[in-house]
Amino acid sequence: MATAVVNVRLDEGTKKELELLCQELGITVSAAFSMFAKKMTREQRIPFEVSIDPFYSEENLSHLRRSVQQVKTGAVAEHGLIDE
């Protein structure tokens, strides 16, 4: 069977982690992507759940940005531990 070259862009950290994991599993990154492609085409679906993590909602990110800005400008108050 003829093969084709597919280029995939990953951030460097993910690439290194993937290479280490594949090495531990005794396969190549190319073999891992081939397994993924075969499973996806056989099942006609992405072979894992894809969902949005609510932590990264715009509301939460907005709150985090405001909090970071408050810390940067010193507009924060220290609180002690409240025992009930």
C-alpha cells in the first residue's frame, strides 16, 4: 500500500510529551497517528470525547484577568483564615 506524508503542527511541549509516551509504548509517533486515523475512519467519529472545559469560559477568564490586574495594581486585601 502506498503511503502519504501528513504534516501536523504541535507546540514543542506537546510534541516532546507525545514522543516520550510513544517511546514508552514501544511505537513511533507516526504509528500513533496512523492508529488514530484508522480508528477514526473505521468508526466514523473522533474516538474520544470532545468537550469544553467550563473553567475556560469567557466569564471565568474575564474574572481571572480582573483578579490579576488587581494584584498587579496592589488593589487587593489580605484576609486571614476564618474559623467557623
